[in-house]
Amino acid sequence: MNKLWKIVRVLLFAVFLSIIAGAIFAILYGDEITKIFIKEINKHLEAKIEVGDMRFSMLKKFPSAALEFKNITIYTPPNFTKNEDSRFIHDAVLLAENLFLQFSLTDLFKKNYIIKAIHIKNGNLHIEISDNGEKNFIVWKTTSDTATSKVKLQLKDVRFTNMKTRYFNRMNHSDFEFFINRLNMRGELSKNSGRLEISSDLLIRDLSINKTSYLKNINAVTSFKLQAINSNYDIIKGKISISDLDFRIAGQFLTRAEKKMNLNIIGENLDISKLVIILPEKISNSIKNYQGKGVLNLNSTLSGQYGPGIIPHIESDFLITDGEIKEKNTDYYLKINKVSGSITNGSDNKWLTTNLDINHYEVNIGENILNGRCALTGFPNPIINFQASGEIDFAKLIGFFDIKKIEKGSGTIYADINLSGKLAENKKQGWEFLQNLDPRGYLEFDNVYLKTKGSYFEFNNVNGRLKFEDKILLDRIIMNIGGDKIEIDGKIGNVLSQISGKDKPLVLEATVRAEHFNPSFFLDSLSKKESVNHGSKPYIFPENFYMDLNLDIGLLDYKKFTANTFRGNLLYKPGMLNFNSVTFKSMKGNFSGSSVVFQDINGQFLTRTQSNLENINIKELFYTFNNFGQKFITDKHINGMLTGEISFSSQWTNSLQIIKKNILAESSVKITDGELIEFEPMLGLARYINVSELKHIHFSELVNRIIIRDEKITIPQMDIHSSAFNISLSGTHYFNNHFSYKTKVLLSEVLAGKTKRIKPVTEEFGEIKDDEFGKTSLYLSIYGNTGDYKVSYDTKTAMLEVKKDLNNEKKELKKILNQELGLFRKDTSNYSSDNLSNKNKFKIIWDESQKDSSKIDTIPKSSFRILWEENDTTEIN
């Protein structure tokens, strides 16, 4: 213990003597040394320098002597070509509070002024390399006369402390901004061989290359031991720690004119959660909704030439284990069991030849395992070859990738798929990058459930397989929609193009089969969606979509409408929807026809329909279609079997409002075994013909051709041979429910009692027999609207018919007289009623109160009149 104390006392005394000697030396020779250094330094400076104060000290850097410069500014050399867009505000390389030049005391006693160390602290360092390789930090002359200089550089120690530093290299477009807490370089820096040790503690504020930021606000600690032999540096031991991620570095690099390197960088058991922090901002923003953890092992090699604008060759192998990626907003995660692969920048050492090869991955989405491989070649828009096989939990897949277009999903998807092609540039961060891919393989669904956002559609129990070939094949896709089981076989083209937003149209060709189908699920859902999303927004047929569907439905059921064995073809292309060869059984009969819908350049819809009906129950027809929106004649009033052809066309606005004036229809129909039940306008005829059978009229057949045009239904004259009477009917019915019908009933049937009158015609004379010559008819008119109508005699039509009948009777009489008596042989002219004899003309009066037939008198020299009403005195000449 005493010996140790003696040694300490000796050392302390020696230090004390050294300090005293140094102080005396500084006092005696400090000014002289300072003058010598200033004189010699000015000889070798290339740049202007400004110093606030300077002094010689033997204490501040003891045991070395030091020349201290305070508030020093070293400007950019005048031979450096400064660019207009320089990163630096001040035209200076260095601004520092303190700069120390250190010397050995022994050398100073020998008057050898050799600078052994430089220490700079508390300032700003600006380093810039121009487009042609000029360096702004070359402030010391390296001329031949330095050999005779009294001041020499033999740097063994260069230190920077608390320095804001900015490095900008225009040649390789790199921009490096950092804060130096501490940077030490020790060794034989002035010789061609020796050892060099470099250590640093930095705060990397921003490291950008080609305007892409790679590191921001990251702490970095480095430690290197180098062996230098003739500009050939061997890194014996190197270590870089970035954000607590430790990398070992070893290898060689040459600093000659032809710069080369061969470095090996190894990272073991790296924490992925910390690695994500140092990713480039462009990449980190794209994965900001995810958190990652796991272990990364990395083994990389950098070889070949390096320097401004030259990227060395890079080869790197990696292995990720025990990893997990979690979506921040949900509880869904992707578990990484193992991912192994390699990355290289290829033969040209460029992005275009860079290849990322994940030769194997095994991940879990939920409890299911998915594995495969992935290769990417040629960046920034690489060619991809992606393979995946295994099981996928659909719900957890949606949750993990946060697929916003899908609201709910469940079930299992079995995958064996390969995607290959060139990834397109994805400027909108959507799905555009998928547009050039060629998928192969299959996806198989097992009880998958799907509901998309903004849609009322739900697809339940989806089973089947999608085969990816030139097109996507729908291989017996079976699903439940709205409680109905539907099976689809077919193919879809350009799916990825549609997902990515490319202009290639989606093409669907398929056969749809169902034992039962109720379209109310689709139609009601669309109605809800359109009421929410559209309002008054016009309906537009979708572009970039083609469809060709063959329909095979056992029972189609929608509200009151049911159809059996529904068959047909549904064809769609932009601007046109076409139903071809539609057939089905409904309402006890058969239906067949075709229909087409066009949308013109103004957005309006045009429809054309051609249909054939065979033995359709007309009562069920009216009931099924809610009496076609009218209450005048309903399913309660009519029955029978309808057969015919119907041609129909219409025009609709782009908000699906029908333009009534453009409705055009023509139909040729036949009704057999018909019934007209308590049809009020027909009951109104009882006022004139008083028949109880009018309440329920039966007729065996009715044939007519009905036309709809200009908001008007035109019914040409048709004859109804019924159980009550034989009647002729014609008329028009307007869309505003105003109508005008004309009817004709034979007077002979009324007189003969074929129509059973409620009150006998002649109680006095008994039943009047039809003599087969009674051709006189009653003409009635029914007009008004469904709430207020009238039935009256149609006098005008009656007069025209009487005139016509008289002409026909005259021709018949002349024919008989000619045949029997040989009269009028030379008379071949047509006779009118004016040629009849005026000697005996009759007046026929019809009145229900009439009891005496003697009121039918002979009236000489008078016109022949028929009075249909008591106040009717119309003459027929």
C-alpha cells in the first residue's frame, strides 16, 4: 500500500512539474509560436478565414499543446463553383465556436511544428460536392513547397463535437443532414499504411437519395477498426447500430482512382418492430395502419466499384421468423412462421435489374396456413410471379387487409393460385397495380358469406370453384340469395382490369339455374339503394360491361306473379339490354317472346317487346298485374282464356318515368270461354233492354285487334255472341280513364225475348216471335269516365245503319221482282230510298207503356220516319 501511494505521489508530482513547465513555456514562447503558425497556415490556406480570437495554451489539451481559435469561419474556396440552388445559406464550410490545433510538447521544444490533432466543436459544417466532382472542403494547399514549410500535418486524431452537419452530393443526388454528438478518427492518417479507428455518435435528421427520404430522426452509433495499406483499407472490425439495430461489417475497399469494395454486412436477431421505424417514408406511409414484430437475420454483400453516381453490386439473404403483422384498427393479424429469400440489384446494379425473391413463406391468417413464394424483378414497376396455396379464413382476410368495399364476410377459401405479369405504377394507391396480371390456378369456396358496403345484397353459403385461365371460369358456383339456391356456370373476362380501374370491359358469360327464384331480393334492394344514392340522379346503363346469361329457372316467383319452367337469354352490352327467346308457363297458359331496351344519347330508354300468349287465364292475368293500374275493369269482372300476339313499344326518361304519349301497342287477341261479370257499363244497358243476364254474360269466343297510340286505346268493332244476347262493341279508352264505347244489339232479339226482360214487352199480346226478317237494331253509346258515365241511344249511328239497310232491302226486292215477274230487267242502277213509293209510309213508335197496336196508323203523303225517343223527330230520306 505504501509503495502504491509513493507511485501516485511521484506521478502527481510529475504532472505538476509538467503543468508548471508548460505554463512557463507558454508564457515564454506562446506568442512566438502563435506568430509562426499564423504565418505558415496562411501560406497553405485555399480559402478565406476569419477568427474572433486566438491563443496558445498548454493546459486545455494537456499533455498536448494547443493553438485555440475562437469564433472561426472558414469560407468556401474561390475555385469552387457554387450552384444557385445550394443547400447552404452561408458561403462557408465551417462555422465553429472553438477549433484546436494540437502539438506535441517534445516537438515544440525541438521547434518541430507538427499538427498531430484537430478538435472542432460547437458549430456548423457544410460539405458540398458539385456536379463535376469539385469539393468545397479542400481548404488546405497540397503543393510541393509544403516540404520546406515549418508547419506540417501528421494528423493522428481528428475530433468533432456538437456539430450540425450537412452533406450534399450533386453527383449522386444524396443529401445527408445530421448532428454529430461525437466523431473521432484516430490513427496514422498521414501515411499510406497503418491503423485507423473511427467512432461516432450521430443523430440522423434526414438521409435522402434522389429526393427519397430513407432515414429520419434516427440515432446511429458506429465503430470501425481499419488497416490501411497503400489506399487499400481492410475493415477488421466494424459495427453500426441504427435505432438499436446492430450490424457487423467486415471487408475491404480501395480509395484509388478506381474505387472498389467488397464488404459483408451481417445483422442477427434484428427486431422487426425497430426495423420498420427506419424504413423509407414512402414505404412506411403505405403500411402505417399495421404493426409488425418478429426476428430478422440478414447477410448482405456489397462488391464492385463505388463512387459518385456508381452503385456497387448488392447481394442479400434474409430470414424472418416468429413474426406478426397486426392491423392497428382491428384485432386481425398475420402470423409469420417463416419467410426466407434474397435480394440483388442484378447484373447492371440498377433498380431495373433488381430482383427480390421470397423463395418460401409460411403465414397464418387466423388458424389457417398459407404458403408459397414470390419473385419481383425490375423496379419500380416490377414483373411479379406470386404463388400461394393453402386455406384462408375469409373474415380474417377482410379484417387484416381492411378491404373497405366488403362489409362482412365469413367462411373458408382454399387457394392454389399463381399471379404473373408486370405491376403497373400505382399513383392513386388503389388496385391499379393489378391490371396487367395473368392469374392461374383456382379458388374454392366453402360456405362463404359476403356482403359489400353500400349494397343490400347478401350472398350466403357460397360453394364452388373459380378457375383462373385466360378467363375466370365459374365452376358450379352454388349460393343462397334471398333464400333461393342458385347455381352458376360460366366465365368472366377482364376481372383484374376492372378491379384496377382499367378500361377493359368486364365480360360475363354464364348459365344460371335455380329450382326457385324470387327476384324481389334484387329488385327491392336496388330500389332501396337507388332511393338512397340517386334520388333524382339519372339512371345510366353501365359502360365497360358485357353480359350473356342463359336462364333456367324452375319456378319464378315475384309478388303475385309465378312462372314455371322459365327459360330465356339475357344479353347486355353498353346501351342495350336484350331478352331473347323467353318462354315460361304461367296463369294456366304459355308465354313466349323477346324484348329489348335501348338507351339513346339523351339518356332516354326505348323498349320494344314482341310476345305470344297461349291460353292464358285472363282473370289471373288481371289479378297478377294488379289490373294494370286501373279500376274500371278488374279481375272480378272478367274471365276466360286469352290467346294472341302483342307488340309493344314505349319510351322512358332517364329517371325511369314513362312517357305516355309515346306508348305504342298492337295486339291481336282471342278470348274463348269468356265471362263478363257485373261489369257496370254493361249493366247500364238494362235501362234499355232490361235483362237479368247482364250480370253474368258468357260468350264462347271473342276476336279483336286492339291498338294503343297517343294515350288512347282503340277497340275496333267486335261481335260478342253471348248467353244474354248478341252484341257488337267498339270504342276508345283514354289514359285519363275517359272512354267512349258504341254498342249494337238486334231489336229482333229484344222483341223475341231472347234476352229475358224483367218486364214483358207486351203482356196483352203475349210473346212476339222472331220472323227471321227483323234486322232492326238498337244503337247505344257509353261515355264518360270510371266515376261518372252515361248510357244513351246512338242516334247518329242508327240513322246511318237504317239508310244502309234500306238500300240493301231495295236491291233485294228488285232482284226478287226481276226473278219472279220479269220486272226491272233493263234497270241495273243502284236505287236509293228516294226511289221508293211515297204512297204508304210508316211511323214506328216504341214506348214501354204502349198497350194498343192500333196506334200504328197509315199516314198518307207523309215521310217515312222512325222515332227512337219521344222527342226524336229525325227524318231518314
